[in-house]
Amino acid sequence: MVFPQVRVNTSRFNPHPERHHFERSLKRLEGDVLRMGALVEQSFRLSHQSLFDRNLAAAEEIPALDKQIDQFYRKIELDSATLMTLQAPVARDMRILSAYMQLVRDLERIGDYAKDLAEIAIKLFPYPPHACLPEIAAMSHQAQAMLAMSLVALADLDAEGGRQVKQQDDVVDTAYETLYQRLASARDVKGVVEPILLLALVIRHLERMADHATNIGQRVAYIVTGHR
């Protein structure tokens, strides 16, 4: 006995296949952003170890990590632009995609600063530890905590958590001003001044890294609420 063929109307079960494909692509993009963020966090931790634990092996790991961070950065920018132009996203989708493109620039810059800090650590290694190092290390921990807060807010799409990062930025700004004044007003410096110049650069990098972490938190709030 031959049974007649039955045509299944798949549109009943998936009436918007393009939308389903877009949402899956957006989910993959979100995963890439979070993976990039994890690499940046790791790079920041290694730069801290290289500077304050005098761990040059940690410094040597960072260039390879930085290459991975840059690869994610280029991929996320390209994928975001592709989704914008090919998938006809709605207004909320455009807000998410544009925020992702800005957010990964902040992550990439933090990764670049971490690489710079590792290079500074290598230059500082021959000199005795400076008296300001414990306070600079505390500043670094604070900036790392801000980055972690911003990434948790991103993973949870927590607007309030994203906004709270900005409140922590005042602590880093105050530390920067205090440490800069102390380094700039140093008198009777024995030997070369290179360590002081390098430490002034370190605290500037840390201050900028905290600013970028703040930006990420603000962009998370924008993704969720639509308000800057």
C-alpha cells in the first residue's frame, strides 16, 4: 500500500526563521564578547603579578593573550556590522549591536594597557621596589574589581550593576591624584629618575583602565534601558 506524501507546513512551527537566526547570531556574539572580557581580565591579572610580584614569567604570557584579544575584537566588530546590514534588526537590536561595538573597544584598550604595564614591569625589575608600590597595587586591585563588576553586569544584563561601576571610579581617581602628587614632588632622588617616571605612567594607565571599565558599565545600562 502506498501512502500519499504529506507536506508539512514548517511556517506554522517557525513563522519567522530569519528572526530565529538573528537571535542565535546575537547570542553567539554575546558569548564572544564575554570570552573576550575573560581574556582581558586574565591579561590584567598577569600585568598586576608582573608589576607587584615581580613575576616576569607572567609578563611574558601577555603578548599571546593580547593577540587573542585583538582577534576577538576584529571578529566582534565584523559580526556586529554584518548583523546590522544583513538582518534588518529592530531598534533594540541596533542598540545592543552598537553598544557591543563600543564596548569591545573599551575591552581592547584595557588589554593594550595591560600589555604596556607588563613592559613597564620589565623595565622596573632592576630597580628596588618603590615605597609607593603597595598603594599603586591597591589602585590596580580597585580597577580590576571595576572591570569584573562591569563584566558581571554585562553577563546578567544588570543595568543597576553597570551604573554602580561609575561610583567606584572616584576611588581610583582619588588614588591617582594622591600618588601623582607624591611622585611629582619627590625630592633628593638618589640615582636615576626612570623608576618615578615609569610609576607615573603606571598610575595613568590604571586610571584609564578604570575609565574604560566605567564605560563598559554605562554601555550595559544603555543596552538594558535605552538611556545613556
